[in-house]
Amino acid sequence: MRSIWTGSISFGLINIPIKIFSAVQDSSLDLDMLNSKDHSNIKFKRVNESTGKEVANENIVKGYKLDSGYVILEDEDFEAADAVKTKTIEIINFVNEKEIDSIYYEHPYYLEPEKPAMKAYALLRDALQISGKVGVTTFVLRNKEGLAILKPYKNVIVLNRIRFSQEIKEPSELNLPPVSNTKTKEMDMANSLVEQLTEKFSIENYKDTYTAKLLEIIKEKSKGKKTSVPKMKIVHTQSDNLMDMLKASLSSKKSKPA
């Protein structure tokens, strides 16, 4: 793996030099965009808006537009905005992880300690494990400040970026049914169905089967075979009786083992 950030974790007066690695990888197929006429690759180029000519990477700078024109930013400008956050993951406080709603989670990263910091790294990791708490921090990655939590996963500390509250859209504009706590026969039946389908969560039970099937179609097409799209089976309609559908759902599933 290739590190994408180097710096340190600040834990009280303890400083833990670390490297950041992405903890996830894309499982989808790498599809290229082609011209439908001759199947040539479609390439994207950075061009000058005024001249239409391509601009080399070394000649590209970043700027922010004001009324008076663009202000060009250098690397030192980004660091000067907050030199600490560009190099330090400072733990602000500790909280119970269950208090953070899943809608805020964004992207996980692995943190690897430098050799001299192994003991301090292990101390923080194990303290998080024993306490059941997560550390809340802010830091700057790729010129953008991020909010994140630090938590143990197996034998590594994971930094999981979470979104700021202003980044979450309110669902008030959606047309949604009201929340009801009224106990009904349908609700009892729905709870029974939930209980019947409840299992202990294991991530290994879930696979990206779509990508495997898509790859199989690609292989079949390469042999000249045509793709046939299966017809969707209608399970129920809006006019169906909800109670009848719940009963049918319960009877179609095997009972949970005792």
C-alpha cells in the first residue's frame, strides 16, 4: 500500500508519528469510455479556456476568484491556513461511538505508526479498545479540513472521516408518511417478520455478486453470445392487502432455530 499522508496523532502531550493508508478499494469493474463508431478511447484533457490548447500539469495552479480577479494559492498558503492541522491529527475529545449516526460516516483509513512510536500507538489503540470510546479529531487532507473519529479495528487504529453537520441535507422536503407509535396488527406482524429474519451480522456473508455476474456477461459477449435480460417478477402491487402480504412473507420463510 502507498501512504497518502504523513504526520502525527496528538494525544494529550503524547505525539505519535504515523502514515495514513486508504482502508478500502473499489470492487467495481474498470470500464473505459469509448467512441461508439470505432471504439477508440475517450480522453479528457485540461485545456486553456481562452486558447483551447492543452495545459501541462506543471503549469496548472489553483486560484480563488474575487471581484478583483483570481488570487493564486501556493502550497505554503494552504499550510499557513492551519499548519497544525496539515501535519497533526489532534484528538479533541472522546465520545461513545453509538452517539454518532451512521449518516455521518464517509471514508475509512488505516494509521500505521513509525517504528519509534510503536509503544505509544499500541497504548492509544488498546485504551480505545478497553474504554469502548472513539477519539474525535479534525485534520487537513488534500487541502480540505475533515472531521474524523479514531477507533480500533483488529490491531490497527482506523481514522474514519465523518461529515460535518452542515453537509447533511434535511429530509424535510421529502414526501414521507408520519411516524406512528400506535400498536396495530400489521405492526405486530411486521415485528415478527423482522425477528424471523434477524441473524448475527457477519460481513463475510455479503459479496459483490453484481460485478461477478457483469464480468461473466462480458466474457460471454466476447464469445459472440447475446445478452438476455430476465423478466422481473412482480411480487406484489399497491392494491394488495398489507396484512395478507405480511402473513405470506412469514409463511414463506423457515422459522428461526431455537
